[in-house]
Amino acid sequence: MAQLPHQPNRRPVANKKINPEENQNLKGTLVAVFTVGFIIIAMWVSVYSLFLSRV
Amino acid sequence: MHFHRYEKYWLIFGLCTLVVFLTIVGVNAFSGGHQPPTGMMTLDPTKVDQTPPFDQPGLKKVDDNTYEANLIAMAFGYNPSKIEVPVGAKVIFNVTSKDVVHSFTIPGTNVNMMITPGHVNTSEFSFDKPGSYLVLCNEYCGSGHHMMQMTIEVK
Amino acid sequence: MNSVVKSPKDSKLSMSYLTVGFIAVFIGAICGLLQGLVRGGVIELPSFINYYQLLTAHGVLLALVFTTYFIYGLLFAGVSKTMGALSDKARSIGWIGFWVMTIGTICSTIMIILGEASVLYTFYAPLKAHPLYYIGLALVVVGSWIGGAAMLMHYSGWRKKNSGKLSPLFGYMTTATIILWIVCTIGVAISVLFQFIPWSFGWADRINVLLSRTLFWYFGHPLVYFWLLPAYIIWYVCIPKIIGGKVFSDSLARLSFVLFILFSIPVGFHHQLTESGIPEGWKFLQVVLTFMVITPSLMTAFSLFATFETTGREKGARGLFGWLKKLPYNDVRFFAPFMGMLFFIPGGAGGIVNASHQMNTVIHNTLWVVGHFHITVGTPVVLTFFGVTYWLVPYLTGRKLTPALNRAGMIQTILWSVGMFFMSTAMHILGLFGAPRRTAYSTYQDNPTALEWFHGFFAHYTTVALGGTILFIAAMMMVYLFFHLAFFAPKAENDIEATEFPIGEVAEHAYTTPRILENWKVWIGIVVVLILIAYTIPVTDMITHAPAGSPPIRTW
Ligand code: HEM
Ligand SMILES: [Cu+2]
Ligand SMILES: [Cu+2]
């Protein structure tokens, strides 16, 4: 099977910042994990209401 | 160790959510009285029939609107296999097992507890709607496990 | 590929573990299909097979045997790949472990087939199986200790040879997994050796039921992390390479594994929440600890999305979600684990529901739970393992994952996902209506409550049967593909054609890893303290205030 080509090493030109990680754009990640968080809350709240309705 | 700024947001959000969940169930359990079933009474599982209150299993009136149901679970049924309670009655179930592990479960309610031999487990329920309630065993107890049931008639 | 030469002798050891694992899938999946069909009222079993006998075989062969064998096959291959070939001594120990486990597995399986052990994989006392069933299970555990010792030896040998260097992430995570496994299996080993075996032989008259259940669940919860951690190893270490990216953060990956060791063990009471004899306060304490073990999974979720996003952006993706389009969905090595990850979102969310103290009464021992573990271990873990199989087996046997085989793998993955979607959704919903787990076909004498479970679409036992049938087809395809990849796929003629064992490199921007993470004495010390806090008082109570024990009983 065709292997994926090796990732060319193209870091941004001369990284002058002290903290290189802040360069990374992780906005999509942030939205994605919060979506997961809301799924967790939604599921928990629905079962908890079921519990309360049966008390 | 370095956390990306967004990872910090996420972990703080996640941990706060968990703390909120724990607080809700904790308050509901410890001050609202909605604990999971946790009977602490014990007895000799081979002498259930001789041990009160299980020497006379069945429904007992405690006061005006409160009843105690002392029931025995065994392969593959409950003793007694049917009880009748008036509408609106609060019933405290005390259940023990004569043999293996069973459960005492009323589908559609929060009454769902493990019945381990040597222990008495306890749960209560107010029957506000009339009808016939199915009780079943949801812990495997042997070849007739799927037949194990009783009914509660609420009239 | 050239940095570490593959050791054919180590490959043979790994392949032996994997082969037993897939034989277990073959038998276990047949049982699963029959269970689904019986519960749906589609078929009736012939009189010589008992539903609970099938269920015992299914649980033992899939949840205990397949997982453990697969994990050992994978981990042996991975430590050999990343830390060099095993020494002859370590490899021999690995083989001894394999044979001890295999003798145990055969022994227990025979007892199940003979109908002498229809006690399910949890073997709750006082149901009494044939002593050989317990002895077989004990041998599986002891064998796994021996095999685990071989991997620990290899790791400590590597560290001696490379003192001062950071161990490879794969080796580190393997070590964490084996440590977790050894610490947790001690509980079940004590119970089997000192409670079940003497009592099943009749040397002891009675058994302390609550203590045996507590020791079982002391083991039973970390057991699920023993399944999950190897899948996480793949997600952290191999997936970045497969998608053409880098490991997001070495130190956070290690930290999450340390947190798993710490918090996955002192939490067994969350399986005993509806049970008598354990005071509410102790139940709640372990519920709190259970919630702590969610943290490393939250970290893992972030790391994975971040790996996907950084890789996608390096490939030129734009916008908030453009990176999602850059993932290699048509590569089964990625697609199968990826589907697994998706299932893990509702799976993990359901786990939080289950652990929520009194809310447990809503779902305890209902079909919801069965739905839950099929979308945690049964899909995220299992699809990851299947995804691994597609490259690990040709890597070990010097063959190629051809485009045709890749396509077959894609179909297999889709079938598994579709089947699991139907089966697990139906199970979750039926469970909320109170349908019991571990129960053969029953309408409870046509009780209206039970007849409800044969109405609607998702709240319907027949949907369970339908999903189970699709799953069964996917399982049979997988077993076939395993043997095909092992024996018939075309040989790789040279290094370029050879299937690779994908090991991700750490991203350049990642920070250095603190050395404390590799100081196992510290972590083992802390976990022992946590275990003592969570268990000493309630367990002492269970022993000193125990009711008269239970004599052995056979009810099947
Ligand atoms: C062919 C695919 C599969 C099908 C059709 C299937 C079907 C089922 C069904 C219908 C049950 C419920 C039985 C009951 O509670 O009465 C069950 C239980 C179970 N399954 Fe599966 N399953 C499959 C694959 C798996 C896999 C891959 C695993 C784990 C690796 C797994 C682990 C379990 C466990 C642990 C139980 C519970 C056993 C017990 O309650 O003692 N299954 N399965
Ligand atoms: Cu039962
Ligand atoms: Cu658990």
C-alpha cells in the first residue's frame, strides 16, 4: 500500500518567539473538545432528569 | 511540562463540569436522602427462613401510609410472589437472598438493587399510580434467571 | 525502517499471541450472534446449549482472552521495534507466559463447553463452577504476569544501556500498562487462589461473598483501562505517523498514563453502588476518585484533535475545520481507529453517567450497560486493534497490505460501525426502559412492561439482533483477513515495499519531558497509598463484620 509521503520539514521561518507553541492554531481543536464536553453534559443531564422523574 | 492555552481552558471547563456533577449527586444523596441502596443488616444466608423478619415474609403496615415489604429472593422467584399495596403507599423493601446473588428491580422506577446472600438490601418507593408493577431479577442467578419475577398490585 | 532491524524470533512470539486472540474472536462472535438472535426471539437454542453457557464463553473469550492476547502480541512487537530485539532470556520468558496463559485458556474453555462453568466471566460467588474453571483463569493471570515480566525486563535493560536518555514513548506506555495490570490483578488472584479454589474443591465450606465481589471489582475496573491503554498507545504514538504528522506532546502523553495508573484502581466500588454492605460514604469517595480518572481521557481527547489539526494545517488546511478534510479516511490503518474514537465520545459520556452514585440505579445491570461496554471496549478498543492488525500482521510476517486488502478492511470497519450503531443504540434505550442484561429471551409471562421491549424501532430487541448480525459478519471478515494477512498476502520483496510499524516522532515544538514521569517508584508508591485510603477500612469491615458465608451452589 502506498505510504504517505514523508512530512517535509517546513517549520515557519526562523522562529523568534520564545514560546513556539503559541504559533499553533488550535481553534478547531478548542471547538471540537467543547463539543465533546457538551455531549457529555447533555447525556448526563438527560439521565439525571430521568432519575429525578422516577424518584 | 507545558499545556497549550486552549488545553488549559478545556481542562478547567472539564474539571468544573465534573465538580458540578459530583456536587449535584452528592447533595442529592447526602442531604436529599437519595442514596444508592445500601442495606447494612446481615444474617446467615442458610437460615433465612428462621431469621425475623424473613420467617414471615410479606407486607407489613408500619403506619398510616407506610408499609414494609420483607421479601426473599431465591432461584428462581421471590417469596411472596405477589403483594398488594394501596395507591399512594410508601413501601420500604427489605430483601435478602436464600442462595445466590439476585437483584430486585422494578423497571421504570429507581428501585434496582443487588441482593447478595448474607445481606439485606433496602430501597423504597411511593406507588402513586395504580396498576400492576413487574419485578424482575437482572443479575444472572442460574438457568431459570429469565423467569424470575413477581408482581406488585397497586390498587 | 533501517534504524532497528526487525527480529524474526520476536515476530513469531507476537504472531502466536495474535493467533490465539483471533481464534477467540471467531468463537466469541458466534456466541454473540446467537445471543442477539435468542434475545430478539428470532431463534431458539437447541436443548444441549444453554444461553448462559454461550454468554460465559462470549465474555471470557472476547473480554478476557482476545483482549489480553492481542495486547501482549502488540506490546511485544512494539517494544521489540522501539527498544531493540528481546534478549533470549526475555523472549523465553515471553514464551513461558504464552504457554501458561494458553493452558489456562484451554482449561477454562473446556469447562465452559462441558457446561461445568456457566457462571459468566465475573464468576460471582456463591455460584460454583468446576475448580478447573477457576484454575484456568488463575493460569491466564499468572501467564500474563510472566509475559509482563519479560517486557519489564526488556524495558529496564534498555534503560541500563541508555542511562540518562528518555525511553521511547511506546516502551514507556507499555511499562505503564503492565504495571497497572500487575497491581490490579493481584486482587482477583487473591480471591481466586484463597477464596474460590479452596471452596470449589470443598476444602472450605463457605465463602465471603461481599469480599469476593470487592476483590473482583478492585480488578474489574482497572481491567477496562488495561484494554484502553494499548488503544491509547496507538492513538498517541502510531496514529500521528499514519496521518503524516507528529506526536503532539510527549510529556502530556506520559502524564496521562501516569494519571491512569494512579486513579484507575481505587474505584471498584462504582460497580457495587447498588449493593448492600458498603457504606454510602465509601461508595461516594470512590465515585469521586472515579471522576478523577476522567481527566487523562479529557487530555487525550485534546491531544488527538490537536494532532489532527496541526497535521491538517501543515498540509495547507484553512478555516476552523478545514483540517478534518485532510485526514486519510481511505487508509484503514487510520479509518478503523478513527471510527473507534468517534464511538468513544458517547461511550465515555455514558461512563460518567454510570459512575454518578445514585444515578447508577437507573442503568445498573440493564441492557444500557451492555450497550455501554460495546461502545467502549467493543468498538473504540476493538476497532483500534483491528486497525492495528492490518499493518501489524504484514509487518510481522513480511507481507504487504495491498490496496485490495485495504479496501476489504474499510468495508469490514464500516460493517462493524453500522452493526454496532444499531446494536448499542437499541441496548442503551432498552436499558433506560429497564430491560435486564444477562437474560435469555423472556416476556415475563407476557407482562405488558416486558412486551414494550418488542415495540418501536430502537427500543426493540429485534434491533439488537439485527445489529448483532451485521457485527457478526464484520467479525468473520476480520478473522478471515487476519489469517489472510498472516499466510496469503503477497510477500514484500524489499525494504521499500515492506509494511511499516508506524512510530510517530515528537513534534519539534514539544517541550522537554520532566524526568519524574519515569520514576516508577514514586507513582507506584502513590497508587498504593490511594488504594489503602479507598479500601482499607471498608474491606477490614467486610472481613470483621462478615455474615456467615455462603456454601457452594449450582443453579444451572
Ligand atoms: C460479533 C460481535 C458481537 C456481538 C453480536 C455481541 C453481542 C452481545 C450481546 C447480545 C450481549 C448481551 C447478552 C446479555 O446480556 O444477555 C453481549 C454481552 C457481552 N459482550 Fe458482546 N458482542 C459482540 C462483540 C463483543 C466484543 C468484541 C466484546 C469485547 C471485546 C464483547 C464483550 C461482551 C461482554 C463482556 C459481554 C457481557 C457478558 C456478561 O454479561 O457476562 N462483545 N454481547
Ligand atoms: Cu436472576
Ligand atoms: Cu468501572
